[in-house]
Amino acid sequence: MKLDKKYSGLLTAIIMTIALDSAMTFTMISINTGWTAGFFQRFVNGWIIGFAVAFPTSLLAFQLARRIVNRIVSE
């Protein structure tokens, strides 16, 4: 199954948000609390909050970055 090309920006934002949020949440929880009891629960809670903040931000940043890049590069 393939999605229509009009969803490529949204899908890119979702995939990037999942990847970056996972890496950042894992890193910060590992640094702040270490591998202690309840690590997985803290990771999931942190990931959900991070995704809720990062996804709308990535949608805005993706559009802004696209405009900036289009002004910088030649056609």
C-alpha cells in the first residue's frame, strides 16, 4: 500500500519526530535517572510528552526550513 504524495511532508514529520523524540528521551532519562527500576515507564511517559510537543513543532519547523532552503539554493 502506498500513500498519495501529498502526505509526504506529514509522513516525514511523523517519522523524524518518532526517531528524534526516542533518541532524546532515551538519552535524557538515562543521564538523569540511570538504569533504575521504572526506567521503561519513565521512558514511555517522557516519550509521550515529548511527542506531543515535538510533532506540532516539527510541522512548523519543516515548513519554515523548506522556505529557507528554497531561498538559499538555486533551481
